[in-house]
Amino acid sequence: MEQQRKLVTEIPGPRSRALWERRTRAVPAGVGTTLPIFVQRAQGGIVEDVDGNRLIDLGAGIAVVNVGHAHPAVVEAIATQAANFVHTCFQVTPYEGYVAVCEQLAARTPGSHEKRSLLVNSGAEAVENAVKIARSATGRPAVVAFDQAFHGRTLLALSLTAKVVPYKKSFGPYAPEVYRAPYSYPFRGTGGLAETIAWIEASVDVAEIACVVVEPIAGEGGFVVPEPGWYGGIAQWCRTNGVLFVADEVQTGFGRTGAWFASEHEDVVPDLVATAKGLGGGMPIAGVTGRADIMDAVHAGGLGSTFGGNPVSCAAALAAIDVIEKEGLVERARKLGDRMLERLVAMQRASSGIGDVRGRGAMVAIELVTDNGAPDADRAKRICAACHANGVIVLTAGTLGNVVRLLPPLVLDEGLLDEGLNVLEAAVRG
């Protein structure tokens, strides 16, 4: 597909609107949609809808297609594996692809210690299993999460998640023994290391804490990069107190932040790492990787999943990891990130209302505020709507909904990136 933005109808066009009518009759209203176009095909950094409009993708399916849409190597791996077999269930009759993905996870995640991995279907499943494993290994029930956290939509993952609307509203009661500590938020001046540790120690018996579950960058919380030393300080506190440190690298993993895993920026080696999104190159697959003694602490049969580590998804994951390595996409994430931050800082200087510009690698955001510094979610929505109408996919984020986040595929051409940023700049000015 030609890597070019092209608008031939309004957004959404007539065919997308017709499909939207069918959607309203077939899909529940609770399933939200950011941009009501229907995709016909996508390749590289371009998404084409059923009306023939081509949009620059600065969302990457929420950090999933780090290697770009329909990368030829990933497509070929999927087709080859599907022609051989699609499913057996690894717990019934295993296959090499599952083992090979676990080997890659052991090699790529932080730390040189002996590791084991479990493969599942989604980030939420990965986080839930990480907590299960931590509880089994420690014999402790309590879990600490954070006030900007997002860990998924299943019951335990949702219990760990902070944002109420739209994620938690009306879905309680939630899982017990979850405690929520302050996350470091430099722009707001909250959640310093001492404050966070004091909160934990005052709120729960430390001897009862199985694990602390933390994102190295708060994703849905607004791409919040904690103050230097905070993430590593929490990890050190965990080691001192016999608490397992679980890194949720679902959104930050596989090159997204300019390192294979964002924990590397702080030289942190987690006990357990949850992965998903960018692992599969667009296919559903997730994992929990951890120290061998911790992972092996669970009784036989205690871990598993019917579809987890599906052979086609494993083939896609191995291809995606290979592409990231061979095409230097970790380094490219840094290059794209530098360009985005440069442009966003220039926008901040030229336009009032951008309170903060932040991020790492190709995971950056702007936080919108009013003249008195209050969160400006309405403006964030208007900016995103203007970008969408002009053929650029961007996403909102933030516990208060006032953040615009950028997550381009790591293969995105610099010219397309600049064009997308031009559209964003016009929307900010407008």
C-alpha cells in the first residue's frame, strides 16, 4: 500500500456510516470506539477505510503493531504456521513455537538470571497470572498497585486499575487485598518516593504483601514518566522487604520506549514481567516471564490457558521479535521519539494550554490544562476529533482524560510522522 495520507470523503465516509448502523444493531453500546471508520486494510503506518480514505496511524492499535501493520515477515510467518496447524493447546500436545517464544522472552527481558515464561492471550491475563504466581511463591495475599494504573478489564486486573470511568464504573465488587499507592507524577508534584513508601507502610502489613505491580510508565494514566529514581527505589524497597516486583510492560515493551523494555531505563530487573501488545506483531499473545524459582513455585496444572501461546500467534511473535532486531526498531523508537518531543515542545511554547510534554521513545504525550491549571479533557477530545477528521489517528489518555498520546508504529516514515504532527499542530492551534 502506498504510504500516503489521502482523504476522498469526509470522516467517517458513507460506507463507514452504513457499517456503523449495522454495528449499533449487533454490538453492545458498552463497546467504545475512538474513531468510527471501518478498516479495509492497513500496512506500515497507514490505515485505509472502506471508503478509500488513508489515515496516518499514530496509535498503532494501542502500541500493538510496533513493527507496522501487516509486516511482510509477520504475514509470511502467520500463513506458514496456519498451513501446518492452527491449534492443539500446549497443555495437551505441545509445539516448538511456544518454547521458542519463551526462550526469546528469557533472552530479551531484563536480567541474566534463569527464567521461565507462561504464555497467555492478553495483557490482563498476564497481569492476573503474575499476581497468582507471586501469591503462590510468597504465601502472601496482599497486592500493591498505583493511583494512575491500568492493568486490564478482567476482575483482578480491573481491581488493580485506578480509572473509574469508563473502566470500573458499576462493575464492583472488586477483588480484595488490593492497595493503591501514589504513583510518581512530576507534573503534578505528587507521589515522590518517600511519600509512596510511607503510604505503603502505613496502609498494609508489609509482611503480607506478595507483590507490587507497577508500570514503568503509566500508560492509560497519561504516559506519566515517574521522577528519576522512583521506579528503581520501589524495586529496592521490594527487595529489602521480600516483596516481589512485578513490571507491567504490556504497553512499554518490545522497543516502544527506545529500549527492549522500559525497566532498562532505570536499570531495574523485575522479579516478574508481564508482556503483551507489541509481542505478537498484531496477533493476540501475552506472557509472564520471571525468575525460575518463582515461576516453578506453582503446583503442576496451576498455570495454563486453552488458547495461550496459540501456534499462529507464536509464529507471529517470533517474526516480530526478529524484525525489531534486524531493522533496528529499538534505536528507531528513540529517533522517532526525539522528533516528536522536539515538535511537541515547540507546540507547547507556541500555544497556551499544553501543561506538560513527556514520554520516552515512541511513547509521548501532551497534557492539556485550562488557564488555571485544571485538567482540560474537553480540549483533548476536540484536538483528537480534529486530527481524526483530517486523516490522523491519535488517542486520548489520562485518569482525567486530558492527555493526547502518540504511539506510532516504529517503522513509520519520518515524512509521514511530520505530516501527522502538522495536523496535530493545526488541531492544537484551532
